[in-house]
Amino acid sequence: MKKSKLNFLAFICFQLLFIQVIMAQKAELKYELLYEIEFTLDSIIDVGKTPLGKRVIYPVTGGVFEGPKLKGKVLPIGADWLVEFESGTRKLDVNVVLETDDGAIIYVTYTGFYHSNDDGSVYFRIIPIFETSSEKYKWLNHTISVGIGRSKKGGVAYTVYAIK
């Protein structure tokens, strides 16, 4: 065989081996419970129809959270600056402050969607991002998390999972 054909065959074999290695390294999504959290909300502030959609503000008046590695209360600071699109989907834009039972302050922002499906079910998901100066909880500063929401009387609640 000519050298160019051997090089080509070697290249093809290398590519096939590379693809097999990549396929064998398929990552599995792992997660763990971060916390359960409940927010109490004040009366809505209806901004009305804006260029982005119908704007409604839900002031946060408090709440509690608890998980395997942290627990505490939601401070009465923050709100959800929600926008409802013409499709009926609501885009969340939330800023809140958590205080752990040992006094650490954690600033949390999250976005997400609330959408009523045709079958009567609800898609209510969030993506929290954390900021803290606490040494004990600094791991939150680089933790990706997702939450599943549900409405409750006087507020909302979420089960939030840390993605490993």
C-alpha cells in the first residue's frame, strides 16, 4: 500500500477510536437536595402592559428555607419583577436575601418560567444564582442549581437541587 493510503487509514482509525472514547465518557447528571424554601408575598403591584409584556411585581415579605447543609429565614427584602408574555408564559426575575440560622447573608437572584400547559399541568422552574461572603457557604458562589416551584396560599415554594 502507498504511504498516503496508510496515513489515511490510520487517521480514520484514530477518529473512530476518538469517537468511541467520547461516547464512553457520556456524563450523567447528578444532583442533591439543596433546600426547600417558602416565600410569603405581599399584595401585587400591577405595573400594567409595558413594551416587554404585562409587568407585575410580587414583593417578598419573608419565608423560611431548610436543607441538609443550610437553613434559615428569608429577609423581607426583595421581589419578583415578573413579566407575562402574550403567550401566557410568565418570566420570573427575582432578587431575595437569605439569612442562615448562623447569621450568614446570602444574596439570591433567579430567573425562571411559569407556564400553564394545555393538559392543566404547570411548568414552574427556576435557576438560582448565589452570592455570599461567608466562608462557610462560599461553595454556593459556584453552585449551579435548579428549582421546581409550586404556588401556596400567600406565596410560593420551591424544592431546589444543587447540580453536582
